[in-house]
Amino acid sequence: MVVRVVTKSAVEAIGADLRLRLFSGDLGQDAVLTESEVAATYEVARPTAKAAIEKLVAEGLLVRGANKSARVPALGPADVRDIYRSRAYLESEVLRRLAGVRAVPAGAAQANADIAVAGGSPVGIVEPDMRFHMCLVDALDSPRTSRMYRSLVSEVRLCMSQVQGRELLPAGLIHDEHARLLELIAAGDGEAAVALLEEHLGRARELLVEAVGGVAGPEARVPSALRP
């Protein structure tokens, strides 16, 4: 199959398409991507294909050893926990600062509304879910913090795509907890928002740990205070 890309930057466009294939599950864990295969698929020169691959390697979405082809990494339980706990460190401080000025980002509210109409598709829910959290971080107006967070989000989305098809969390619960986070920010209650975030991310983290072959921690089964 030949995929034609029309854009200002072939490297950016190819990278975006490969990223979409990763997040949709079209490229599963341990799938191998060679420079010659990418060059042929997108009808570009090998240096362009190499640059696109290296872009995804830099994002943590692909890995490659010396003199080896790039491949999709197989994230294990330790990886999942490290990614989610790193997210929690950053997002907790974000919530405190936003609550301190009662700033509710409009983009986060829209992303959460999009979850409600995602149709229950695991892949469909991932994009607005990640966008919700990214909007909160971007609201700090700190380019460096946003860059750090985006590197984690790419790996989170990769991890979630590797367990697509398993309904780990109901979309309604994700939506309701997000909505409550925004309410707590608006009320200026940063510590309550952080406590809810820890429950929200902890549940997702441990369910993902279980999905990739680990033993889930107790956070996976903690009932939400928002559900009877």
C-alpha cells in the first residue's frame, strides 16, 4: 500500500501518520519499522524516512538499538507505573496552581464534553481524555512544563493503545471525574482536586498494569466517590 502525504514537511506528516497507526493499534507492540519499508510506503527518500522514525524514537513511541530497526516497545508494569506516577507529580502541582486562581481552561471543558460523545470506543476516548489533561497543563502557560508533559502523554497513549479493546474504565466515570476536577478548580479547592486526581490516575494506572501482565494494586478496585 502506498500512502501519499501532502504537507510542508514530509517528516512531520509521516511522523503524524505513524503516530496515528500506533495509537489506533495498527502497529502493535514489538512491530518492526524499517527505513526501507517507511520510504516505500510513503514514497520518500530513505533519509526522510529515517528522520520520521527518529522523531518517534525521540518521543519514546519507538525504540531502536545500535544498527537495528526501530520497533514498537512493549511496555511492562514498571513502565506503566513510572509513566503514570510521573504524570501525577506534574498534574498535582498544576491543579494546585489553577485552583489558586480558580482558572478553569475552556479547552479542558470541551475535551471532557467530547468524551461524552466518543461512542464508547477505547481509541475514541483516549484522544479527548489526553487532551483534557493536556489543556490543564497548558493553562499554566509554561512551554517547558508542557513539553515535559507531552513526552509522558505520548507514552501513555501508546500504553493505552496496546490494551485497546479491553474496556478498562467506563467513559461515563472518566467524564464525571473530569467534571468534578473542574468544579474543584473553580471552587479553589486544590487539595481536594489533587486527592481526586490521585484516585483517578491510580485506578487507570493499576488497571493498565494488570492489562499488560502485572498484578494490580488496590487502587484498581477503589470505588469512585462519584458513583453509588
